[in-house]
Amino acid sequence: MGNSEDDGKPNRKRAALAVLPFLALGLASVAFVVLWGLKPIMGLAVLPPILFVSALAWVAFRGGFINSRLDDRDDVA
């Protein structure tokens, strides 16, 4: 009741918790590629897009992009 973390506003911690499973899955796939026996450069080639998309998702969640888009859709109807 009135807790600043539970009022629906996005923050860094909630954004990190939302992105963490996807980042873990991406890093696990890089580890799988390396452990599978392919050259380590193949794992490194996949790593930058995983990190970029994770960072982009974190910024979107932290900045409230998702909530503002949902609010805009409610105004139209």
C-alpha cells in the first residue's frame, strides 16, 4: 500500500528481473556452442547480438516504454 516499487512504475530492478531470463538463455546458448566443440569465435560471434538485445530490452522496461504504449492504446478507444 503505497510502496514505490509496487505502484506499477518501472524501475531498474524490475527491468533487470524481466530481462535476466532472456540474457541467461542467450549466455547458455553461447556456452552450449563452445562446449559443443565449435570454435570459440562462433560463440563470440553470437554474443554481441545477445548483449545488444538484452540491453535494449532493459532500457525499454526501465524507461516505461511498455506502459506508455499501453496507455496510448487506452486513449484511442
